[in-house]
Amino acid sequence: MRIDLHSHSAVSDGTEPPAEVVRRARAGGLDVLALTDHDTVAGHAAAAESLPAGLTLVPGMELSCRRGGQSIHLLAYLFDPGDADLLAECVRIRQAREERGRLTVERLNALGAPVTWDAVAALAAGGPVGRPHIARAMVAAGVISTPEQAFTREWIAPGGRAHVSRYALDPERAVRLVRAAGGVPVLAHPKASRRGPVVPDEWIADLAAAGLFGLEADHLDHHRPARDQVRALARELGLEVTGASDDHGELTGHRLGCETTAPEVYERLLSEATGARPITPAIENPQRTPSP
């Protein structure tokens, strides 16, 4: 069984619609795929409606968190999508994303970059606005050659000339919100140094005490020593270890299934989830409702 527990669609900052993501997942030999768009579940219904035979969909989300000015990403699986407290936080985060996006465009314009908010919003297509949308708009405007060039101090990386901070959840509170909604939380790529500062071990211990289920160790942004470090820390804290592609479609080179999660870890994840269940083409899930 091949299980990928981290992927994105055009509902957030991926490049393909949810229907195409699940089609590619099955064509690539996956048996289980978690759709984890940023701060929204709006893609779940479309993914479920287009689910090919043989593929199980795990409804999920990647929550934006921050502690001490540092960005932290929390994967949440099989929570109740109608949970009022979690839903309210997601709405607040999405609103902050749009405010940050507009301010970033203003700063880019002040630097002479001819990027428009309309172009960024069109790329987001009604979903949460992320920095990858801004990066793609910068490419389209001829400011840079590739989206990766935007994520530097020259442009929109933390500390960069056009970088703007925004609201995000404290990660401990996020873990507790996910658990209260019947979901299962996993810390995404905690030692990915190329993304910025890694998550300190003591913070991860705090999250474990708050109810964290696992750590995403097998991720392309983790080199071998980082993966070993994450596994050792998981053993020490009694956490599970997951693996996933973090695929964003064309933006990341269509890499669904390049990293996977062990079936026994997936089964333990299912045993702890009470908010929702996985979706297969043969099983109708009455809890499958999109976020407003």
C-alpha cells in the first residue's frame, strides 16, 4: 500500500484542481492520498466526486502556525470540517493571507515590480492567497525567471524587502483545536532548514505534550541527517513518523508519491480519528462538506 499524506491543489497554492490531483495520484500508483490545502477544506468535495477506483482520500488541511516569529506548518487529518472553533480560526487565517498578499503587492510595486493584485487573485482562483501565487505573478510580470527566485531576501522571503508577516495560530493551540475537532495532528517538515529556521526540539516536545500524533520525517526538504534526527526525536517523544510528497503540481515538479507513510502508521492514525473518515469511491461520507 502506497500512502501519501501531504498534497496541495489549486484550491490553495497547488497548480491543478482537486479532480486532477486525485487522478494523477491513482495514475502514479498511490492507494491513499491526503489532500491538505492551506487553511481550507474547500477542495475535498471536488476531490471526492472525482475519486478514481482504487484510491482512498484522506480529508486534511495544512494549518498556518507561528511561534516567536517563526512559521510552523501543522498537518491536520480527519477532523470535523464543521467544528466551529477550528472553522473560525481558518477564516481568520485566510483573511490575514489576503491582507498580507495585498500589502506584499504594494511593497513590490514600490520596488518597481509591476505585479498587480488582480493577477495574484486570479492565480489563487478564489482560494487562500499564498506567497507561491505572488511568486508566479512575479514570473508572469517578468520580474523574475522562476518562482523560486521570489523566495529570497531580495523579494518575499522572511526578512526580504517585500516580505509581510501575517496572523497565524500558536502551534500548541492548533494541536488542541485539531484534537478537539476529532482530528489527528502531524508536524510538517520540522527540520527543513532550506525553508528557514528549523523547529526547535523543545517546541516539538511542547506540541507532543499538547497531543501531537507524529512528525513528518520523509520529505524532500529533509536531507538524510535531518530525517535521522526527526526519527530519533519521534522515538524519544513517543510520536509516529510519516512521509509525504508535499506536492504542489507543476510548481514542485509533479512529485506525488515520491515519499510515503508506512501502512501501520496510517492504521494508527485512523484509529485516533473521530471527526471524519477516509473516503473511497464505494463509500459515501455524510461529513463531506466544504468550508464556506
